[in-house]
Amino acid sequence: MKFTKIALGVAVACAAVAAQAQSANVTLYGYINTSIESNRGSQDPNTAIGKGGSGSTVNRMTANSSRFGFRGSESLGGGLSAFFQLENSFGSDDGSLGGGVMWGREAWVGLAGTAWGEVKFGYGLTPYDDVLGLAHQNIGSTGAQNRNNGLSGGPGFGFNQLFTNYGRGGTSGANNTGHFDARAANAISYATPTMGGFKLRTMYSLIEEQAASPKARLWDTSLIYSNGPVTLGATYALHKDFGGLAGVTTGAHDQNAFRVYGRYNFGVARIDGSYDVTSYKLSTGTLKMKYFDVAAQVPLGAHNVGVQYSQRDNGAAWAWTPPVGYTAPTAAQLVSRWSIGGGKHVSLVYDYTFSKRTQFYAYFSSMKNETGGKLNTPAIGLIHRF
């Protein structure tokens, strides 16, 4: 009789767990991407900023957005569900916790309906980043080969002044930056279900929860079409009452960016490209920059070979010095040297897929700004997903 009661209790407990699993689930996931790089920087001796012709090299191991997180959902019935996502980065090269915050990459809670889409509240990547990220090669946003670590997404150059986590951990990030490749806190995001290949997402962020200017508000919207071999994207991002850009406090002003993207997959090769126009409406006048990129990838079984080129006409790239340094200019320098702040970036990328979860890669990247500053980076690395 005692054994029967124990067996009955175990059966009831198992049934309860099974019933719970049908309506709710939590998943631990992660991405480990570690590379070894040699960053060789040099400067033209005849530049306006007079850094001379010396060069220097930094050899390093890099974590490349290695991360872990939790995501889960609960069925509420009638096609409605609740969901959440919590994600942070970590140093797969040194074991450190990324950003010094609990959830520095994503922190969302929301509701989703099969008929109307999803709405979520919290912190994470913007719709502008959704379109920008379509340009990634097989190895994602890894290292110097990534177009968005060269000249894209902000007015800087070579890993500097190109990406911001607005409002993360209660720190504004909008007081002296103007990056559109970003995450934003205190945000409300809505996305439609995919309809005929189209999906729209819009997000509004109260970066600065204060009454005094600059209040820093962000509103991004994206539209992505994906159907068969064709992928298209367009995004418009508006920054209201931001305090600066490129590391310079300029006073409250508005900023905006418009980006389009297109890709066609022929099977034997994939080609794609982006075009972006960004404006910073300072009290002294509007600063504008234009950017474009083109790329191709060729799959060869488990092997993949890619090439990409990007270019920007203006910005603050001249404030960068080799191999990976950036010194914020004064407000007057930012305006007077804006027209010599562009550059060029070319990368060759190779990767080999061992499985759905594991890849080896190698790349060579070469960046050059308009004042002669160069950064050449060969690298090898390994990616594992779980």
C-alpha cells in the first residue's frame, strides 16, 4: 500500500510537470565567439592632425559579443502568450561580465498574439539595427570584418563612436553620442506578424526619464521583406533632443537616419548592399553623412567565402589614431573637420561549418580614413552556440 501511494504521488507530480510544460517554457541559450587578432595601425605623415608616420600593433584575443541568456513564454489561451528575454554578454577571452550590468544586451517582457503580433517593454536592439544587421556575413558581427565596426551606424571609425547602449544601467549614453546602431532602454516595441513576407516593427524609447533638456527620446521604425531569394529592408530612425555626437557635447538637437538594404540569393552566390543618409541638426547647422556598402558570399559546401566593401563620405573618422584609439574633438573641430571624416573599409572572410552549432573562421580587414589612418587586421576564431 505504501509503495502504491508513493507511485501514485510520483505519477501525479509528473502529470503536473507535463501540464506545466505544455503552457510555459524557459530556455537557456548562448553564443561563444572567440578570436585571435593582430591589429596593425599606421598614420599618414602628411595629415592635418600631424600624427606622423609611425605604426603600432596590438595583438589580442577578443570575445566578439559572446553571450548567454534566458527566454521563455507562457500560453494564455486564445492565441495569446506572454514572453520574456534576458541576455548579457561575457568575456569568453577573460571571463569578465559584459557591461557591468545584470542584463546588458536584452531585457524584455511582452505579450504576443497570433493575429496581431507582439508588444514588449524594456531594453534591447532598435529596429534600425534590425535592418543594419541584415548585412552581416555568415559569422555575424564578428570583429574588424564587420561593416558596422568600420564606418557604419555612427560618425566614428574602427570600433569607435559607432554603437551605443542608450540608457543601459541608468546611464544615458545620449549626452554626447549620435549612433543609430544601438540598443535603447525604457522602450516600447511593437512588431506585426509576418504578412506576405513583410514585417513591420516600431519602437519608442524614453532614454532620459527627466523633465530638463536634453530629454533624449528615440523613435525607430523598420520594414523588412523576406521571400525566397529576395530580402529587402528599410528603416527610419529619429533622435529627439539628444545632447551631442562623436563624443562631443553639442547642446540639444535632433538627429535622423534613413537606411535601405537589398539582397538576392542566387544559390551559387549571395549579393547584397546598403545605403544610408544621416543628419545631425546642430544649432550651428546640419552635419550630414552618406554611407554605402556592397558584398558577396559564395557557399562551397561546408565552406563559405565572402568579400565586402563599405565607404562613408563625412563624419569624425579623422579623430581616430592607430591602432584602435579615438580622441573626442572639440565642438569647433567636429564642425570644421566633418568633411574629412569619411573612410573606406574592405574585408575578405572565410568560414567553415562543422555543424549547426560550430564554425571556424578567418578574415582579413583593411580600414582607412580620409586623413591616412589605417587599420589592418588578420584574425582567426571559433564560434559555438548552445
